Amino acid sequence: MRVFVAGATGAIGARLVPQLVERGHDVIGTTRSPERADRLRALGAEPVVLDILDRDAVRTAIGAARPDAIVHQATALTGLSDFKHFDRTFAATNQLRTEGTDALVAAAREHGVDRVVAQSYAGWPYARVGGPVKSEEDPLDPEPAPDMRPTLTAIEHLEASVVDQGGIALRYGGFYGSPDDAQLEPVRKRQFPIVGDGGGIWSFVHLDDAASATVLAVERGEPGVYNVVDDDPAPVRDWLPALAAAIGAKPPRHIPRWLARFAAGEAAVVLMTEIRGASNAKAKRLLGWNLRYPTWRDGFPASYASHASLAA
């Protein structure tokens, strides 16, 4: 297949492109930076410098590439550190999830591209009621924290636009596996505490596993939404000390909910104490997805061994 990957130098894109190439696909990869074009060539892709918010440029690029599939991996995420201004942190990504998605879907429709696969998120959007682990059939949060509402609205827009087009939305868990993960430094500095009982359930996925699920979605996925997470949703009180240990850091501090709300805002309290995890049963069943790291309990130490040795 000819696969057009928007955001091909991002966290997922840089892992996805080599996997697509290895499986015999021709990849056209976009980047907003001309300086990264050589990197895409080295990964085996044909580079295109493109701002996916430029609707006319997207139409022209898709027309020239004539792809069989479009993969939307464009984000502006650099790590979440400002919990108190959650909406501000995600503003640029939300624009890519709305206007960028609209541009890609419109170009796909115009040029007869039937397969569109887009990056969504499973980390916190599910309703904070009922059981600890949610499937794709469960509702999203009807009453998110105010600062989280714009981001949830953008996620809902992306999913509706892509699925209505007959495409696939992949709800990834929290990414890990990059040696320069932004979350590692605050954990190392003990700036990422356990809030309250630490009962918020997080779902993770190693970047390589996320990329392999994306390849399968491109090749064989039926239209719809899929959770792309590992087998082991877990509360913050379990995974955060394990991450600290994996990088050779001291255990995280504990702070009460009221202090976290004052210092970091309501979104931080929600993430640390209330969110629900996600089930990967659908992706494993329908895509035939096998994970290299079925649980973060193995993935964290394997990914961050070099950090632990430096700390020692």
C-alpha cells in the first residue's frame, strides 16, 4: 500500500514509518520542519514538508501522493507538566485534532482514499463511574473537569469525523519507551506525587506496541474505535513508584487532594484519583495484535535501564 503519514517524525510516527516500510509499504511522511526531511528519508519514507492546518496544501499533497491510506499522527505534545492549565497545554494539539483532522478527511474524500486511521486517546476520557476498566462501548466523561472540556471536545470531534468517514480512531494509552520521555524528569525530581489514595487508573502502551497496532489497523482494521493499551491498567499508587524505581529515583511523595487541587488544579486531582483504565480486548481480537510489552511492569525496567544505571 501507499501510506500517507501525517506527523511522521512524532513519537508514534518515528516508530510507525520503519514498521510500515519493513512490511513492504511505500510511505509518504509529513513534517512541519524542512530540517527533518532527511530524517524521514533515513527511515525509508518519502518526505513532504506540510502544515496540516493548511487545508489547500493538504489537498494538494494528498492529490500528489495518491495514497491508499492516510494515518493522522500529528500532535503538538511535549509532555504534560502544567496540570493547572490543562486546556492551554493541549490547545495546539486540539487544533490539529479538529482543523487538521477536517483537512485530512476532506482530502481523503476528495481523492477517494477509503482508509483513514487517526490518533485518539484512552488515558482519561472515559466516564468516571462504574468499573475501573472501560471498553470502547462505554461512554466518555459527560462532566469532565472544566479545564479538560476543550480537549475532550477535540477528541470527540476527531473520532466522529474519522469514524463517520469509515475510518479508524485509535485510543492510545499513555506512551512510554522513549529515552527522553518528558515525564521522567519530574518523577526523578519527586515533582510528580501520589495524590490522595492514588486511585486513578492509568493505561499505558509502549511506543513500539502502539506503532505495531497502527500498522495492523492500516492493513486490516474494520472501521470504528479501538483502545490501544497494554494488558495491565493500574492505579497511580502502583505504577508511579514502579516508574521511579525503574529510573533509579526516590519514591514519589504523597500529598492530599486539597493540596493538589490548590497547587495543580482540578485536572491533576482527576487524573491522579478518579480516571478509569481501558481494555485492549477488541484490538487484540480484531487486529490480531500481540504486544512486545504486555505490561508496564516489564516495559518500564526494559525501557529505562540506562536511566537506572546512571542514577546508580
